[in-house]
Amino acid sequence: MSEPLIELSKVTLHYHAGDESVLILDDISLTINAGEFVAIVGASGSGKTTLLNIIGCLARPSTGAYKLDGESVLDADRETLARLRREYFGFIFQRYNLLPQLSATENVEVPAVYAGGPSFRRRCRAQELLTSLGLGNRVEHRPNQLSGGQQQRVSIARALMNGGKVLLGDEPTGALDSKSAREVMETFNSLHRQGHTVILVTHDERVAEHAHRIIKIEDGIIVDDRPTSKEEFRRTRVSPSVGSDCADLTTVEGKAGLTANTAICERERLLSFIACLRTSVEIALRSLADNRLRTALTMIGIVIGVAAVVSIVALSAGAKERTLDMIRSLGTNTITFWPSVDSDDAKQSLKRSLTLSDLRLLSTQSEVDSATAEIEQEVLLQHGGAHGRGSLDGVNKDYFKVRGLRFLAGTGFDDDVGKNSQVAVISEHARQRLFGPHGAAIGQIISLNKVPARVVGVIEDKPDMFSDPNALNVWMPLSAATTRIMGRQLPNRLIVRVRDGLRADDAEARLSSALVKRHGRKDFTTLNANSFATLLHKTEHIMTILMIVVAITTLGVAGIGVMNMMLVSINERTREIGIRMAVGARQSDILQQFLTEALFLCVTGGLIGLILSLGISAFVSHVADEWKMLHSPITAVTAFISSTLVGVVFGLMPARRAAGLDPIDALAHE
């Protein structure tokens, strides 16, 4: 005689409720051979469903032994139990337990998804099974579009998907009318004749009479085990088949035991993983689409977090670059001196203001490469019919060198300063205003407060700490500007360029000391371009750290939103998780499914956030030219990776919670 397919020995099960222990099954010993049709009969609460769950590897006994096809099950881990459910069992439930969001074909495919194999083969087999059960014209219908009998036949097809060596029915006719119940039982009889082992749990004696063996259970104890008058038990194993190539859906684990080719096994495992991953993505998309509003509200947190981080960093980088441009407009290695007014002695301070003689003093210092004075006044620029208000600066010939300005046309001042010549250098913006976009300015005569001046050079527009870069800027020799237009000799500021190789900080201290000695007091302020740039970098570093903290906080809050949504989703789909576990899903499959949802949510939110940030940049640039945003690829990639990590970190806990659910508890969840 062949070894029994199912063998239970002295199995007991206790249920613990607080400090109390309730005995559900008491010393159950039972053997079932391959090909038998067994009915387990008992009243409600007798323990028959619990016994079926132990047989189907959904529950573990407290004590005793259980062997399935010669393999001990009692100490098997959850992965092994999932494999056994996937390879041996097909469950048919009283309430059908179909996934409402899937079509009939997709419901039938679910067990094969976790067994691996090509999707086209799964679909082919699923539709063949449905057709063989009389549902060929209902393959794309959802459960709510099917009658109770049709839903139960879909459930039977699902049980057969991976072969269904053992079909386990828990009150399979309990929710059906008499006609549908007869059709379902005829289906079980047909499957039994094809070689399937059928085990049904029922309280209906008429259903039990279809079996060839009836086991009666009362209060967790088998009180009767007898054959019916139908026929002798089938003791030969027959491999179930639907008669086509579509039936070749042997699991990876099963194939691994039939071949010594490790490479093939690894390839099959890889294909199985890819199939499960693709299915996880499809399930994630479907789940998120079914809850659009909740998905959108949760995703908004990620979108705002990523967009805010990238936009703030881009705006900060733009502001930093603009400020550095302004500092660079002072010239490299430069020090600027301004007259300052002491509120206690304003008249004395004004009397001691910086003068051109101070410029001559600074020019003679060994630390100075070149020096210039700058006197400003607003003037009216005119040429022909074109005119505009602009800024006139009286400077000497070293000014353009000190400031590092670039000529687009012409030259600066040479001997014109000493000759009091009425020549001018204008900005590119002023050239376009006075001469048009393509007009030549060199050699032309312009009017500055009705004083004529010949244009000898055109300067490139660049940001300036002291003037608007879009202003109409004009420079004249200091002598001509002060005597012919301004009528004053006191400069607004003095600018010196420190010799190469010298520290600007040391030069600033010595030059300031020379002026203090000359004036008898410090009645001026200084700006060291290099020191200012260093201070800016330090400030920017601090701001970067603050923004990182804000970014982490923002994404953390968004992550909590993702976690909350996932926990709600898991609570709503607990029964679905139980169904998937019952048909063979591993813990890793459930973990992967829900982690994929969290990842997809955060990755999509991150991409939308990046796109939104680019849109914000375009809008800001359009409405405010001076607010330039500089996007960094590193920042964008970092923000995107951060949003992905949020999905992993905050999705992992809910996903692990889902994967750790007990199949029985999950199936019982309402």
C-alpha cells in the first residue's frame, strides 16, 4: 500500500483568549489517501473548519504530528507552508473570497502568479479552466457581475490553477441556492473522477453523501469515520491536467527537485521574481487608482516636499550666484572705502570725508596695484530723439581694471583724464537705448545734462552692488565729470586693487591704518571683496544645513502620510492578504506588493515634484528677472533618491505588518 497523502497523528489545538485556553481539537488522528473524496461533517463550532485549515497548512496544531506526502509539516516555516499551499492545495470557500477588483480570469491567475511562469501561459490556462467550468463567456467579468454559483465556479477554477492535487472546500454550497449547489457538487464529483483528492467541510448531510468517506467531528473529537455506499476509496495517484500545454505551470520549487541543472533553476527563480514584481506593480497601480483621492492627497506631501527642497536650493543657489556676481563686480582682490558719518559729530565727519588726496595716498602704498575714485550723479542721457535717466560715474583710468569690466567695443580712458576731455564710456544697455539694438556708438556724441561727450567705449552689462544692472550707466573722466557736470570733488567711494600674492585682509588693515593716521580718526568703512565672499560661503553653508533639516522634516512628514495611507490600505485589504496567502503567496510576496505601492507612490510624487520645481523656476524667471533659480542635477537626483528612500523607510513597516498577518485571522477579517 502506498504512503498516505495526508497523515495526522494525535493533533491537538488550543486557542488562547487572555489567560484562558480553549481546546478546539483534541487528539485527532487521521489519514487520507490520494484520490479520496472525503466529507468532514459537524455542527457549527465543532472544529471541522479548524481541522481543514490545519490540513491546508493555514493553521498549525499545538501538538501532534502532520505529514503531507511524507513531508513533516509541524515544524515548517512560513515560506515552506506557502510552498505547500501553492503546490498541493486549492481552497474553495463558502464566501468565494474572490478579489473584487479583478476579473474572473485574473482571479483564477492569482495562484500561478506566485508559482511563476509566463503571463501568457497563466492567462491561457485560466481561461481554459473557466471555459471547462461553463464560464467561457464570463472570463472578463468581475465578481459583482457574476451570480453566486458562477463565483463559486471561478473559485474552483482558481483552486485548480496550480494543479489542485488536493481540493479543500469549506462549506462550498453554504451560500448557494439548491440548483447552484447541485451544479457545484457535480463539478466536485467530476474533479474527483479526474484524480483530484477532494476534502469538503459541511454540516449538510446531503452534500456529505456525495463523498466516498464521511468523517464526523463533535467538540473537536472524531466520533465517526466511515465509507459511504458509493465505491471503494481511490488509492491511485492521477496527475490532474486540463489537457493542453497551458497546464505546464509547475512551480519553481517543484522543478528544482526534478533537475540537477542549477543554472536552469536560477533562471526559473529569476523569471518567477520578475513575474511577481510585475504583478506587484500592476496590483499597486490598480490599488492606487481605485483610491484616487486618497492617493492624490498622500502624494501631495511628497510632491510639495521634493518641489520645495529643489526650488529652495535652486533659489538659494541663484541668489548666491547673483551676490557673487555683485562681489566680482567690485573686482578680484579689491577693497572699497566709503565715507561714514558719526552721529555724534556729523559736521566733523563730513569735513573729514574721503577726498581725492586720500586716493593719491592709497595709490602710493606698496600693497596697492591700482586705485580709483568714483563720484556718482544722476543725469539725463540724450542722443537724437532717444533719451533716458541714467547714472554718471566720474572715474580715473584705472577704474575699469580695478573693477574687472569687459569692453564690448572701444577703449577706456588714457590721457583723457588729465586733459579734462569730454569723453564717455557707456553700458551696453545705454547703447541699446540711445542707438538701437544694432546701432554703433563709438565716436558718437551724446548729451549728459546737456553737456556733450564723445563715446569712446561700450561696457558689458553686469550685476553691480552699487547700481541697477539694467540702468543706463555712463562713465566719464573724473576731472571732466566733476568740473563740467557735478561741480563737486568729494568721491562717493575709493576702490583699490591689492597686488597679487598679498592677503587682502592684511592689506585692508595697513591701508585703513594709513587713512586713520591721515584723518586722525576712522571716519570711513571698508568692504573687502574676498572677506565678503568668504562670509557669504560660510552663510551659504549654514543655510544649506538648515535647508537639509527643513527638507528632512518635510519629507518625514510626507513619509508619515504615506505610512498612514498604507496602514489604512492594509486594514481595508486584510481579507485580500488572507486570500493571497491561502493560494500560496509567500511573506516576501506580500511584503513586495505593499512596498511596491509605497515606492510607486513616492517615486511618482518625486518625479512630479521635480517637474513642478522646473515649472516654478520658469514662472519665477518670467515674473522677476532678478530672481534667477539655478537647478543642480545633484540636488534633483538627491531629492528624488530621498523621496524613494521615504517610500522604502515609511513603507517598510506597514508592508512588514501586512506580510506578518496570520492567514486565518486575515481571512476572517470583515
